[in-house]
Amino acid sequence: MSAFTSATVATDAPRAAPSALAALLLSALKRAATPLLLLAAWEIASRSGLLPERILAAPSQIAAALADLVVSGEMGRNVLVSLGRVATGLAVSLSLGTALALVAGLSRRGEAAVDSTMQMARTLPFLGLVPLFILWFGIGELTKIALIAFATTFPMYLTLYSGIRGIDAKLVEAARLFGLSYPQLIVHVILPGALPSFLIGLRYSLGVGWLSLVAVEQINASAGLGYLINNARDFMRTDVIVVCLLVYSLLGLATDLLVRLIEHYALAWRPTFIKD
């Protein structure tokens, strides 16, 4: 390579990095342009009176309400309560859904005993069950946790059951040829093979858990994000209502990212065609 060519490459290399950074910034600005314009139009409509505060507060008011709730500690306390309800309900549903999926997925008799009942139960309307659960368990924490557990059991069951039944028969046959017993087959072949489906079910269950939490926290709640929404509704504080809805969505996003992180490390062995 000539001295001129080497100097040209050395000169072009520093230019490539800024140009790539500029392209990335330009792409980010293009993506953010529409949301920013919508926020500006929303703010202008609220300030001018076209959008009354009782209908929807301005973005600046929503940001101020969020800051007040965070500084006072009220947001943190209620978020912890809501997190505790979802975590407890999900722990119950994970145990129950996983156990039922194993029973139905590993045995024809288990499928006959469990699957039809689960398919019937999952079609029951969630909100229609609320009065019945209140009659059974009262209006305390048990009802809220039981409803969350009920709603989140079915995604876990369905995805894990499908994952178990979707195991490649050739893998099972190869494991048997290597002399694995039935318990060893379950531990070393079936469960690892069904792990991707289990993690997908966990992501679905988390999403359903946050959706069901919105409903159950309307039941005589004395703490939690639903409690804040109820109080805000009574005082027509649309800014607080929007803040709580945003927090719900952010919590859902955060828990989904956590499961995706677990998935990234737990399924590192799985080949993928997606390039970085």
C-alpha cells in the first residue's frame, strides 16, 4: 500500500465515526419528531383552553404532578404495594400453571384430566369473577392476589404445555438410546427444550398481571397505584390519573425487559439467525 493510500485511509477513518453518529442522531430525531409535535400540540391546546383540565391535563401539569408524588414519597410507597401484589399473585400462578402444564404435557391421562378444565376456565370473563371472589374472600388483599393469580395462570399453562408437546421426537428418541431414564429425560431434554416457551409465558403473565392489577386495585384499595387513581378521580385530578397510567406502563416495560435479560442468558445455547 502506498503512502498516499495509507494517508487517505487514516484520514477517512475519523470521518466515518462522526458521520455514523450524525446519522444515528438524525434517525433518533426523526423518530422523536412526531411524539414531540403531539406533546407540543397537546400543551398548546391545554394552555389555550381548547382542552379543559377536567378532560385531560397538560403535559407540564402531568410532569409537575409526577415530581410532587415522587418528592413526597407517595409514589414510591404505592408502587411498592402494587409490586408486592403482582409478585405474590405471579408466584402463585407460576407454581400452579407450571405444575398443571407438566401434568397435562407429560401424560395423556394428565391431559384428559386437566386440559379441558383449563380451557373452560380461561374463557371465563375476568371482571365477571370479581363479585364472586369478593363473596368468597372478602374485600381484602386475598381477593386482589387471588384475581391476579387466576388471570396469570393461563398464559403460563398454555405456553409451557405447548412447549412440552412441541419437543422434537428425535431428541427424545436419541435420549432414550443413550439410556436416559424417564425422570432424566424430563430434566435433561424436555424441560430445557420447553424453557423458551416457559419464558414467553412468563412475559405474557407479567403483562396480564399488570392489566389485572388495574382492575383489582379498584376494589376497596387503601394503597397502590389503583388507590391513587381512585383518589384522583374523586378530585378530578386527570394529571395524577395519567401519571399512574404511565407508571403502570413503565413497570410493565421494566419487568418485560428483566425477563428478556433472563432469556438472553438462559437461552445463550439457542442458535439464532438475527445479526447484531
